[in-house]
Amino acid sequence: MKEKKVFKYNEDDILEFMTESLAAQLGFEEFSAKAIFMGEAGKDLRMVLVLGEAADETMEKVDTNALDIMIDYNGSHSCNITRKNASLLG
């Protein structure tokens, strides 16, 4: 039997882990990202994450609060389909 491993991550670690993991899954070698946690743990905690090319200067203009309102959940535990609104992505 393998020994158990215990992990404890803070907000920055979680954001970095999720960002790098999703970027690798999507084939980004170099990327820019904007991510934020919203809501309350145990109630409606969620993360809005935007990934783009490394040289994407429009990333600063991305409004994560507006994206949170405009898009549905699109994780593996959700059956919702994301609504796409390109104007929110700069």
C-alpha cells in the first residue's frame, strides 16, 4: 500500500496550479493568463480563468467579473454549455 500524501495550497498556489495545468492541456507552451476566485467556499465558490497567447496584450482588458456573469460553468462536473462572448475577451 502506498503512503498517503497530504497537500495544503493557498489561493496563489491553486491559481497557479490550475492555470498551468489547463494551459498544458490546451497546448500552450507560453501563455498569458488572468484568473480570479469568486464566491464563498461551500456555497458558490468558483474560479474564472482566461488563457491566451504569451504576447496577448489585450489580456489586461479582460473583465473577469463580466465573464462570471455572462458564461455558464464549463467544468467536468457541469453539463452546461459555455456561452461565448468574444467582446468580453478584448
